[in-house]
Amino acid sequence: MYQFIQSGDHYILSLDNHVSLMEALTRFCTEQHILSGVIGGLGAINEATFRFLDPATRKYVDKTFAEQMEITNLTGNISQKDGNPYLHVHITASRRDYTCVGGHLLDAKINGACELTVDACPSLHPGRRADEETGLNLYRF
């Protein structure tokens, strides 16, 4: 599902072709016991589902794009919720016509390569809490 190298709390990952990006990243964080950190990356995907929170209705709207795209930027953070890694990831992906789509990533399917960096912060322990006003799972310090 992935390969990685490590130097201290810094990791470089390569996800296998055709895997779920979020499943592989969650498995990596779980297996390496990473409950706090930051994520960056790039790669290629052929399907992505984004989530948008409409603040007026406080309801999520999901949209899937099923086409070959380049991940031009992937950024996120790792915290914990209920003792498990909680990943908050956003991406921007370019399409064949050079337009971009992006936002909060629910999941994506790798089609080509996906190269990530994870910088763990083992001495920090941010959790998540449900916020009534926004409907979001916000940091809990």
C-alpha cells in the first residue's frame, strides 16, 4: 500500500498505484503511531471526492471528479480523535485543460504516483472536538 523512509520524525512516503490515498495515509499514521503532524505532497489521481461545507445550511456537499488529474498541492494535518489518527487534508488538482479543482479531500484514487512527506510532532497532542457553531471538528488543545 505504501513504502517509506524515515529520519527522526520526518517521513517520505510513496503510495502504491491504484490505492486509496486516504486509506493508505491513515494506515501509515496508525502503524507508525503518528497522532500529530503535518502532511505535504503531490502526485497523480484518476478520481477524487471533495467535500464542501455550506455554512448557511451547515450541510456538507460532496462531489466526485472521475478523470486523470495531477495533484499540484496536497497539504494537511494530523491530530487525534477517539485515540485514532484524524487526517484533515486539502488538495488542488489540475485537469487536462489546465483548470483546477480542489478543496477538502474525502478520498482519491492514485493513478500514477503519489509522493508525500509527513512531519510528526510526537510531543504535541491536539485532539478534535465537535463545534456546535460551525459544525466542524475543531482542534482541542
